[in-house]
Amino acid sequence: MSKYIRLIKFVKPHFGILAMAVLLMAISSIFDGASLGMIIPLVDKILAGKEFIATNPEKMPDFLKQIVIFINGVPRGKLLNYIIIWALLLTAIKEVLVYAHSYMMVNVSKKTIRDVRDKIYNKLLGLSMDFYHRNKTAVLMSRITNDTGIIEQAVAEGLMEMLYQPLQLIVYFIMVLSIRSYFSISWSFVFVLAVLFPMIIFPIIKIGNILRKITTQTQLQAADINTTLLETISGMHIVKAFTMEKVETEKFRKENQKAYKLSMKSVKRMNAVRPITELSSVAAVGVVLWFGGKEVIHGGLSPGAFIAFLAALLSLIRPIKKLSRIHVLNQQALSAADRIFEILDEEPSVAEIKDAKILAPFRENVVFKNINFTYDGTRPVLNNISLEAKRGQIIAIVGPSGAGKSTFVNLIPRFYDPTGGEILIDNQEIRKVSINSLRKQIGLVAQETVLFNDTILANIKYGRQDASKEDVIEAAKAANAHDFIMGLPDGYETIVGDRGHNISGGERQRLSIARALLKNPPILILDEATSQLDTESESLVQAALDKLMKNRTVFVIAHRLSTVRQADKIVVFEDGKIEGIGRHEELLEKDGLYKKLYDMQFRDI
């Protein structure tokens, strides 16, 4: 119940619209009750030709007594006209009210789901990188699409019915009690409801609980299908290169079949709701009809009053059936809500302290003091790393794969926090400054260039939204990118495609460098920025990097040692430790790991 209340709290910002919708629901429900009241004069006065007489008129309020007097004084033909006009008028007003409150409730549901998606997306942006290493991309996509879709249905239909049907229950229950009171109908007919409720509710609760478990499995399977799709589509060139189309087809078929089976399990139980409620309802009405019909036949009960009572009883059953279906729908929504709340309740491992200071513009140095780091809490990735990088220095990070190079540079912008030691920029511990002010002073050019499916202009401006087009062109020229951009069909307005696949690797990398140049950060991280390029592209990119590195403090991870000869300091990593520090010539003389790596690369040259 607490999770459902938490789910409904998402509706709180739209309480004004919700309150108006509830008011219109209440009014339309009253109109429904008034429509039932017309059955008695229709049957008794118009069809049977008898006076409309209550057996207990003293229990009627005065306005109802006046209505009875008026009805009995009108000729049958004229009364028929009145009832038809009154029925049309009531129906017209009621349907306008139903349209209005239905529209409002859909509006509330759409706004609520919009807000939920915004919250999830904002939360995802605020979570630390380790969260993304633990969770598949497709699974997270499923949370913001499939799971919110289930909740939308629960809010759009479920919340409306949860508010509307109880109002209907109240109105029809009042009608049942009023007709029973005014026309001396036995209490035994009302007691039928006491049997009806458990007959409907208990099986529905059981089905709802089962459906909640099935929905959880269904949504997990949907996430698995998303994962298969994402991996196959993004890796299509590998699939085709290794002729794995049949294997991938079979893999997807199996995942799809699992989803189908789970879906049919859900459908089977959802469809079981209707026969249970229908059979219980017909049984209850049959009992009332059997005993009440006998009283009408023997003249002990007004036909009009009995039919009106029976209609009210049937109308009372309708909201009970709808509420039973909504219970099932809500159980499915709660299953989806569980997974959404998992994300919303996730706390970032890299968090900003309260009243964090703004990091002043970089002036002196970046200092690493006794840095230790582990991803899983057991296996150390970095062990007692101490290093200083002064302003304007180029620090090259080299070493074999898995030595901790990328992990080390990822600590600078606080993608992760060290598990021991501290990092200081101008004597300010970076965990004590705002993350935004820290990252604004850091630029990143990675080995795998990430571009968004947008224009070249938008991609270069990504780190500095206020930049003019002239600023963008200036940065592109400095990155040796302007000429190829102008050769594209739409120049700077050219869409680069998904992950930039409409342009070459060297062109993507130069756009990444232009993006970093436009941001103009004092601290720069280059993570093997040229390792995957051909010779011609590398020379263009390297020339752009040389311009980018001028007058900045640079941390460069290099696979090709030829690119770091001019570094002010080369730091050699091995098994998460610093194996050696020095300039190129100094490290060659020491005959350590650096010399071995260098000899391996240049042995055949």
C-alpha cells in the first residue's frame, strides 16, 4: 500500500485538475442516480396506468413528495413526453460531464508520466559511472519506456476509476436504500450484497497478486529483448562480418517466445476476472429476481419500485466489477513502480557535499596523494599512487592494458572517488568543491569519440552552449576540421548520424577535439585519442591535439609511445602502481618497463 501511495504522490503537482475532475465525477454520478429514479413512474404510471404511490411516503423528503404529486397529476401521454425529454437532457449533461472529467484525468496521467520520465532521466544523469557499469543500457531504457507505460495506464484508467467508481457506489447504494425504504422492500434483498462482495473480491485479490509477479517477469524479459536489439543493431557490422544472422535470429526468437509465454500467462489471468465477476453478479441478481418477482406477482410490491431497485442493484454491481479489474491493473503498475523506485532510490557513489565550494580558476598544480582505488571493494586497481602535475605540464600515462591508466585519469573529473587518499587542485580537495565547477575546468578527448545524432554545430557546442557560430568555426579550424565540414552537404548543419557514423573515425575525433577547444579548459585529459586512426588521420588529429595541448595541463594516456616523447613527465603504470617516472630519455636509460614497451613497439622499425 505504501508503494501505491508513493506512486500516487506523483500526481500531487496536478491536484487542481484532479480536484475539478472529481467534482465533475460526483455531479455526473448524481445524474446517473436521477436517471434510475425515472424507472418507477415509467413502469407504474405510464405502462401500468396506476398512480405512482410510495408505501412509506412519510420517509420521503419534501421535494420528492412534490415530484410524486406532480407526476400523478400529469396525463400518461404527456408524462411520457416529459420523461423522454428529461432523459435526453440528463444524458446530454451527464455525457458532457463524463467527457470533461475523462479528458482531465487523461491530462493528469500524461502530465504525471511526463514528470516521472523527467525524474528518472534526471536521476540517471545524476548517478555515478559505477551505476552504469552494473546496469545494462537496454534495461535502463526499458525502465523509462516500458515501465512508465504500464504506470501511465494505471494512472489514466486506474486512478480515474479508483475515484469515479466509489462515487458511483455511494450514489447507487443510496438509491438502493432509498427505494427499499420508500417502497417497503425487504432487507433480505440488500443482504445479497454482503454475499456478493466476498464472492468477487477474494478471487480478484488472488489473481492480482499472481499478476504482479508475472508482470515483473514480463518487464525483465522486455528489458532482455531490448538488450538483444541494442547489441545486434549497434554491432551489425560484426554480425554480418561473421555471418551470424541465423544465430542472432534464433537468439531473438527465443527471447521473443519467452515474452509471448509470459504475456499469455498475464492475459489468461486477466481474462479470468470477467467470468468470476459476471457469474457472481448474475447469481446475486437471480436471487433478488426470484424472491422479488414473486412479491410483484402476488401484488405485494410495486413493479416500478422493484425494477428500479433491481436496476440500482445492477448499477451497484458495475462499479464493484470495475474496481476489481482496477485492482489487477494496479498490481501490474506496482510491479513496474518497484523497478522505477529502484532507480529513484539509488544514491550516487560520487556525491557533492553540502555547501561545496566553487573551484577557483586553475593556477598552480594537480596533486595526487596516496591514491588507492577498487571497483568491487576487494581487488585493488590503484595502489598508493602519488603524483604532482604542475600547470602547463604534459603528463603521459603509459603501461600495459589493465594497469589502471584510465581509472587513474577518471578520478580527476570525479567519475569515481578514490577509496583512499586525496586529489588536490591548487590545494583544494576536489571532493570539497562543487562537481560542476570542477568539471567545467576539465576537457576530455577519449579513444571512443561520442557524438550525438545532431548537427556538427550542436556537437561542437556541446560543452559551451552560449558559443557563437564564429566561435565554433574558429575551434573547428584549430582542430583541422573546418575543411572537411565545409565539404559536407549541409556544412555545419549536417547531421552526423547515430554515434557519428555518417563521418569517418578521424573526422569524429577532430570534432571531439574542436569540442574540447571550444570549451577551452585549463586541464585536459586525452585517453588514447589517436590509437585507432590510420596514419593520415593520425597526423591531422595529432596536429590538432598539439594546438589543443598548448598552455594547458594535460594528462595523456598513450598506447603509441612515439606520441609522448616530448612529455614533461612520463608515468609508467604496472598492476595499479607507479613503476617509473621521468622523461623519455631518462626512462630508456633505466632499463625498466618503459624500455621494454618501447623496444616492443620499435623492434621491427
